[in-house]
Amino acid sequence: MTLVELLILAGNRVRCGLRSKIKPVWGLVVWLALVMPAWAQMLVVNPSGAHPVPDSYFGMHVRWGATTPYWPAARFHTWRVITGETTWYGLEPQQGMWRFESLDNAVARAQAHGVEVMLTLGQTPPWAAARPHEKVPNGWGASAEPKNMADWENYIRTVATRYKGKIKYYELWNEPRFREIDPYRAVAGFTGTAKQMVEMGAIAKRVLNEVDPEAMLISPAADSGLPGLKRLKAWLDAGGGKVSDVIAYHIYVTPPEQIPGVVHALRNLVNQYGLSGVEIWNTESGFVVESPDREAKVTGSEVFGEVLNVEKGAAYASRALILGAASGLDRFFWYSWDIPTMALTEGKGRTITLAGNAYIKTERWLRGAAINECRTADDKLWICTMNRGERKARLVWNTTGTRNWMVPAQWQARQYETLLGGMTNVDQSGRIRVDEAPLLIVSDDLAWGTP
């Protein structure tokens, strides 16, 4: 049995809530055994080599994207469409009675703005559910497997046929729990077995191949930090790797510097199943931030850790995007643009917050740049080196407040750009103030990236 398998087996004794409430002993054991191998020298590198960060890295949740007058100002490549109206529960509330208006609007809006769509499949309507009287937050029976797989196949075929050539990616399910490894609870995810989910995945993959061979099936997105590995392992043990074009995961961790450890563990686990060439997508990730739209709470959650003020929310958003790309994540879907307490905006997209502006600037810094490495000597001051062709730049931040810091003379630094401000010349002393928000240091007077 591998180290990962031993740790996952131990973790089965830990009860996990909607956002994986991590017991201290589990967190400590997994951190030491899985995170430290990646950070033994406090170094983060992409295992597949340094490549320019593509446009496709940037994905977004836009809850009201089908109707909002405030389309996101941030540039993103793929929209993860997952709302009550676009689930199976919402599309076919009664057998044979279809309601496509919301999904039609979303797809049309995406096409108008030049973004791709990833539709998250499920949840099961009561009439089709194996347990229609199972009460879960997302609707009666919604987390159950279908009692008749022919109904599931008809759902997949109907949706794939209607949106052939318009929806490119289908994510099989959102945050499942599996009976093989999770104690049964009525949760807003999935309450069946991994074997049943793989059967559903095989049907979905076969139908997509028949109807729209260009469409890709994304694995069900396990959550959230390291404890979620046991769910991904259950999916892979049941044969899920054979029907997954991409492995999806939800990396909810605090602070962002834990992301490389999770990605490292994910890649190690996936590689054990012969899937070393398969992409890993973080299809949902974000933080709870103070919001005037709704009181922000993290009661009972050790994943989110705390409600962030707006300045720290901006810093965390930037650091998460940077470290996700540096670790080798292929895509990173931000949660979310417009949902209160986790949004990059206020007023359901009306006003961009500091976190939203931080996302926009970080996207500009990263897009088209290759991150060679991210390194820390003390787990506080982080330095990431990047290049665009022959040009070099560094991203620098400090995880614990502000420090006065001397820029290394060999960098020949000319100017730096703050996350929430503009460009400033580096004076002759070479001393600058570094805080929790990343800043970009360059060795020339040219702009780094384009809006």
C-alpha cells in the first residue's frame, strides 16, 4: 500500500462536511507526508516544465451570467455553468418536460462574449431519483443516483444534442460523497457509490462520443483540500480514469501557500493510475471575503479558516492564481465573480472590488508568461521568477505583514508594480516595502503584459 493510500485510509475516520472540516491530526499527518516532499527545499515548480500560462488557465463562475447587465470585466476563457436552473433537476423537473431557457441564455451569452462553456451535470430530479424522499439542501432526491439509468442516458443525450458544438466540456458531478469511503449523510453532492458514478460516467462518455465527439467529459469534482483525495481515489479505484478526459478537483485551502502541496498530492495520486498525461483542473476555488451584500461567515469550516478583509482577499486571490499556475494546474476556475461573500464584485457584478481588481491585474501579469519557479527560504517571503521570451520578472510577497526588503543587486531592478496600484521606480538603495499582496519587479521600463 502506498503512502497516499495509507493516509487516505486514515482519513476515512475523519468526518468531512461540505467544505471538508479537517481534524487537526489529519491535517498535520497529511501536511507532513504529502506537502513537505514538494516543499522540502521550499521550492514550487511545474513538473511538466515551465510553459507560458495560456488564456485557458483562467476560468470563472458567473452565477447570474445568463441575465446580468454586468458582464465580468475580468478576462476569462471558460465559464463553469452550474446553477439550479441548469442542473438536470432544473432542466427536466418532470419526465419529458424540458426547460431550456436559462441554459439557452447562458450558452448564447457565452458565445456573444467569446468564452467556452463547461456545464456541470446532475443533480437528479425527484421523479428520476433512486431516493426521491432523501432531503438534501439542493432539492429532494437531488444527490441520489438515478433509479433507472435509461433516464440518465436520455438526459445526457438530450442536452448533448441540443448544445452540440456549443458546450465543449461536461463536468460529471459536483462535489460527490461516495458510500465506499464516506459515512452516509444527506449532503448537497452525491450520496451513492463511486461504482454507480463510474457507471453514469461511462454512459455519459459513450453518449458524448456518439452525439458530439469533440465534447470532453470532466471527472466529478472531488473536494476540497487534502482530505478529498480519498474521494478521488475511490473514483479511480472504481475505474473512473477510463471515462475521464480531465481530472477535476476543488482546491479550497487557506492560506494559498497550501495549494502547491495539494497539487503535488493530486498529481502523485493520479500518476499511480497511469494518468500522468491527463490534465488536472481546479474547477472551483476561492475565499470568503467581507461583503456589504451579505454577512460573511465561516462557522464550522476549517478550510476557509477566516473571513478575509477586502485587502487580504485581494492578496489571497492573486497568490492563489500564481501558485496554482506555478504548481502545474492546467485550469483554475474562480468561485466566483458575483456570488456574495465569495465574489470579486459587489451588487451581483455591478461594482468590482479590490479582489476583482487583483484578479484582473494578476491575470495580466501571468497570461503568456512562463513561471520558472516559486521559492521561499522562510515560508514567509516568496519569490517567483517568470519570463516572456528573454525578458524576466519576479513576483514577490510576504505572508506575514510588511517588511522592508532589499532587492538583489543582480536583478538590476528598474521598477515594480503593486497589486492594487501603479508602477514605481526602484531607487538607488534598492530597498522596497513588501507585504501580503504580490508585487511585480522588472528590470526595464517596458510594460509587462497587456490588458
